[in-house]
Amino acid sequence: MEKVRQASHAGSWYTDNPTKLSSDLGEWLTATGLTKSPHVRGVIAPHAGYAYSGRAAAYAFANIDPTNITRIFILGPSHHYYTPKCALSTAKVYKTPIGDLPVDVEMIKEIRAMGKFGMMDLRVDEAEHSMEMHLPFLSKVFQGHDVKVVPILVGAVSAENEAMYGELLSKYVDDPNNFFSVSSDFCHWGSRFNYMHYDNNHGPIHKSIEALDKMGMDIIETGDPDAFNKYLLEFDNTICGRHPISIFLHMIKHSSSKIKINFLKYEQSSQCQTMRDSSVSYASAAAAAKSEC
């Protein structure tokens, strides 16, 4: 029997009503006012419940021109399962309420043969939301197109291993038929996240959080994984997808394609005014190949 990863967060993190989901996604994508570009080769997008981050996430996915893309690598952080490695999915199909996405089993085999990747069982796969929250957007954008996914769960990877995985996967960046969907929220601020960095030079707390996030976003836009690592060491900003982002930066650095990341949208779940408040930040970016002149 085919192993199918169910849409385990549908009905809680987002609606499981196909008509409503398709309509919401379509509305958010249109509202961005962005045009599809064949140069967009990847995105960084949030993974919170759609009520919080759906509109912000749409700014990443609205850029995608699905015409020539046949394979999507999805890199998401692991929230519940500890592994010091990257782990590959054992599923054959990823379900969404608006259309299923087949897993590229051949590519999974090819990557597994590198000997550096673990495997995650279906239970771990279905418990994790970081990749699932990208799937309905991808299903919507790639509707009617023949596309397969390569889900990679990124564990608590050391800086050395981020570089190693980035180098191993970099060759896939050079194939314009490949696309990369990198999953991350930004600052998780407040006592419930054990993170309360506040620089009052910026005024209210939410402005300090924004300045901290924007500093990280600016560094990501330079494409320098070492500078991003240094920033994280200095400020310890609670960017939950720090490891997938770092691996993606190393992939770009080692590929022969010239890829530039640009952030398009930034939001916070609420505006923190006092030390009792809390918020999560959402940032969406597109990674585009510079057109050859």
C-alpha cells in the first residue's frame, strides 16, 4: 500500500473545506498585487496558522511562475522530533484538501545515497507542521502542472553540517526545473518563548523586534551564511527556521546560479507594548535568478 502523508493540520491550523481553502488562498495571492516571474527559484515563507500568517505567506508564493518547474524541494525545521541531521520523507504522496502532491521518490533515493541523510517515519512527518503549511499554497499555485515534492526535515544541525548539507544540495539549484520552498517564522518574542531581547533605542517593544528581524533579513539578502550565523550567535533571535535558511544560503553560495533573495513582506502577530505581551514575526521572501544580460 502507498504511504500517504495525511493533511494532519487541516481543520485546525487552516480550513479543511476545499472550496473555502482554495478561495482564501486565491484571495490572498491576488491581494499581493505581485506578478509571476520565471526567474523566481525559491521562497522563504512562514508556517503559522493561516489566520496569523496566511496573508504574509502569500507574498512569497504569488511570485511563482509554475510553467517550467517540475520538482519542489521543501526544507522545514523540526519542532517536535530531535535529530542532528536532515531527514527525508518515507511517504509517496502528500495530501492537501485542494489536491495531492506526489513525492519524488527517485530524488529521495538519490539524496539518500549520499549517506548523510536520515529518514523520518510517517508519524514524525505528520506531527510536523512546518512543511505542511506550505503545501496548500504550492498545490494552489501549481494546480494543473505536473510537479513532485522532495520534503526535507531539517533537524538541530550544527553550523558545520549546515555548510555540508548546503554543498551537497547545491547542484540542484543549477537545474531551473527545481524550486525551493524554505519554511521559517521569525522572532518569537515574550516570556513564553524565553526570549525578551529589547533595545529601547527603537522605542516600543514591537519596533525593537522589527529592527532585530530586519537586521536578520538584510543579512539573509546578502546571501552570506557566515554573516547570518554570526548574527544568530550575537542576538540569538528565535528564528525557528534558522537551519533551513542557513542550508539554503550555503546552497546558493555553492551553486553556479546567481540567486538573489529579496524580502517582500513583514508582519507581527501582535504589537508588543509591555513585557507581558508576546508575538511571532512572519517574513516572506522570493529568491530569484539574476537574468543573464
